[in-house]
Amino acid sequence: MIWLRHSISSPSASADTLMLWLLRAAAGVAASLVLLILFFLVAESWPLLMRDLPITHFVTDSSWHPDEGAYNLAPMLSGTLYAAGGALLLAMPLGIASALFITYYAPPRGADAYRRLVELLAGIPSVVYGFWGLTTLVPLINQLQPPGSSLLAGILVLTLMVLPTITLTAHAALVAVPGDYLRGAFALGMSRWAMVRGVALPAARMGIVAGAILAAGRAVGETMAVLMVTGNVVQHAGGLFDPERTLAANIALEMPYAVSDHRAALFVSGLTLMLLVMLLWSAAARMGRG
Amino acid sequence: MKFAVAAALVFAAGFAWLPAGEAAPQKLVLSGASTMAPVAGEIARRFESRYRGTRIDVQSGGSSRGINDVRNGLAAIGMVSRVLKPQEKDLQAHAIAWDGVGVILHASNPVAVLSRQQISGIYTGKIANWKDVGGTDSPITVVNKAEGRSTLELFLRYLGLKASDIRPHVIIGDNSQGIKTVAGNSNAIGYVSIGAAEYEAKHRVPIKLLPLEGVAATVANVRNGTFLLSRPLNLVTGTAPKGLVREFIEFARSEHVDDLVEAQYFVPVSIR
């Protein structure tokens, strides 16, 4: 107590100032890291970006054959969006349903066990999903329609991977709905489903959407698992059973042996991916505010 | 505060511990083939730890860069992942390993032999069904390597094709992914480093290596040079190597680095 009174009665300005600067430095480091990465990506891809103007040749070249000077990124952009979009389309209803189950329907003990199971799912390394996809899922799809390595396999693996994110964020958002709202709904004699649909879900909408965007970020950037199951052929997938390649997989596949222009082209892929994720985040930020 | 002082002391002690004795380390620069850079880097690290006071710098940039750097004196040793061309006979090549590529099918596939024309037809999409080459009536899944991989380059040169001529269904990165893809698809055809494929086939992975032009795809045939889809991995020097250069080349060709060479799925040259 004496110590406490001492520190209150004569606040040490220097300690506060020191703390302030320490925190400023830490925040500065974190912010500058992002900027540095962005700068690095631009610097590495700059020679190729500036050499063949206009930049639009990255979406109009005949194909992606870096050794022959053709750098069309458009099929990989569409591949990334198809895979991530498809996974979200599947994972959103499943995830929200799971969250509703945990929050309102399951018996307390069961809900707890189920939630821990979902958390465990979130902790499985992505390469394990990829390995399972390659040795189990792809041969299964191959029996339906060869070659098996396909957009569908990518969507299914990604769905598994983003499902826990969506479930856990939606659960957190539902738990955060003020109890008064729910009690009010019960007092009005609403059924449980009417309460969920009319009160809980609208009140938790922001949190659920934010979770979905977080999941989209993960789906867009996921590399190893997708690389192992999507077939990686550079083409606009015409159907679910066609192979395709994502931007992240493109970098991981070709970076180990890429030199000069090929290398720069991979940094352009990275830059595109980064811009895509930034777009998603700014959408999330806008949603959070509005 | 005391803690910080102690930490600083430990830190300083760590610096003092560094071997400061050998003032000017002997330095050696290697440059060239990106295929060889990883294995050369591993060999260099082991060499450095055996011969104190040496520093080996490995840079990649393609076989032609290796040739140029040796000619211009920018590098003491060039890495060239092919046989030297006639106009490069002014240089000396020292093979440190062999790289062989084998065509693999699923073990259940009845096709036992494919000619060079048939393989070329399959990879360019002209042959799309196994029944056209003596197999069952089922569509072929063509497994290709990602652009820039040395295996792809060697395979294309053997078939006389360009990367854009290939019509693949699946594109893979490393050998193990290729082997798993073929093992999981009974109608797939792929090609991987022979060392990797032989190892997996022996460990009951359902794949089989096809012979090429009558020569079985084995590590032994790559070593004795009869298997066509193979190439030497050469260290190249301008003159007869001496001093540190010679020590390094001898070390890289010795059995002391066999494990490093085999870890990259190449075939060591040292005779056992």
C-alpha cells in the first residue's frame, strides 16, 4: 500500500514517457513491417511491371509460360476466387448452423465438447488437410470423373479449413448478443427458432460477416493444401471437375527454381494476392464501422 | 537492471567465443545451375565445417551463367547441369552426380512399354486414351511438372517439345507429390527423378517405372550412362583445378557427400 500511495502521490512522468515511446516504437515496427513487405513485393516485381507496358499484359497474355515470356495471371486470379468463393458458399451455412447449435440448441455439456472439437479442427496444420485430400479425396473424385485433382477437391478441402473460423466467430458473435434481447423475445412468447431468426441472427450479423471475411482471407491465401489437390493447371476452370491453379499455389510451385523474369513474375503474383487480401480487409473494416 | 547487465555480459561472451583466430578465410565462389545449387550448398556447408577457415559462396542463375562466370573469372567453379557443348571444350567438367528421370505409371496399369513417340503423343494430348497404346479403355491423366523445374527441362529436351506444347491434367511440384498423384490415380502417367521413384516403389507404393528404349529405369543404369533420360551434374573450371578448388571438387566427388546427393534424389558418382 505504501508503495502504491507513493507512486500515485508522485507520479513518475519519466516512466510514462518511456512507456509511451516504447509502445509507439512497437506499433511503428508492426506497421512498417506491412509496408516493408509491400515495398519489397513492388521492388521485386518492378523490373517486369515496367518493362512491358501496359501492365494489362498480365491478364491479356496468351498463357502462363514464364520460360517463353507469357505471363497471364487471369486464370489464377479466377482460380483463387472460385476456390475461395466456393469454400465460403459451403462453409457459411454449415458454420452458422454449427454456431447456432452450440449456442442455443445443444445440451451445455455436449455444446462444450463440440466447441472444443471445432477448435481442434482449427488447429490442424494445413498440410495435413492437403495430404488427406491428395490420398483420399482426389482418388474418390477421380472415380466420379478423372483426373480427380480439381476445383471441387480444392473447394472441399478449403471448406474444412475455414469452417472452424466461421463457426467460432459466429459463436462468439451470438454469445455477445445481449441477454435482454433474448429474454425479451421469450417474454413475447416467440419460439426458439423465431427468436434465433428474428433476434439473435440480426443482432450478431456484424460479427458473423466479419468472421466470414476473416475466413475468406484464409481461403485466398491458403497454399499447401490447395496446391496438393487442385491439379495446378493454369486455365479458367470450366466446371467443378476441372483442375485449376491459385495465385498462392503458383508461387509455392515455381519459386524454388525460378530465375530472373520468371522470379519477378512470381512476385507479381504475390503482389496481386496481397492486393486481393487488402481489398478483403478494407471491406471488413467498412462493414465493422457501418 | 542486474538482469540486463548479466544478459549483456552473456551476449558479449558469445561474441568473444567466435573463432577470431583465422583472420582472412579462404573464399570460393560457385555459380550456375539452379538444379545443383541446393546440393552444392549442402556440400559447401559440410566442406566448411571440415576445413576451418574456408567460405564457399553458392549462387544460382542457370548453367549458362555458370559457364560465363568461370570464363570471366567471376566464379572459381561453375555449376552446369548438362554435358558440355563442343564450343565449351575449353573448360573442364567434373561430374559430382547424375540426375535421371523416369516415366511412372500406376502399378495396376497393364501398359509395360511406351516409345518416345507414344510418350510425346500422350503429353501433347494427341493420345488421350490408354487403349491407343495397348492399355484398357480409360482416359489418360497427364501429370506434368511445374515450370522451371529441372526435371521438366530434361524431359522436354528428350522429347523435343516446348513447355507450351504439353497438355497436362495435373501439375505437380516436387517428386513426392508426383509419386502420390500417380499412386492415387490408376490412369495417370508422370515422370520423376529415378532415385525417388525407385525408393518409393520398393516401399510398396503402387507405381512402376517404365523402361525407355529398352533400358530399365534404374539408378544403376543412370550411373553407367545407358539410360537416356539422364544428365551429369558438373562442376566446371577454366583450368586444371588446384589448391582449394581442387580440394572442394575432390570432396564433392567423394563418398563423404553421398548422403547429401541422395537426399536430393541424384545419383552419386563415387564408386562403392
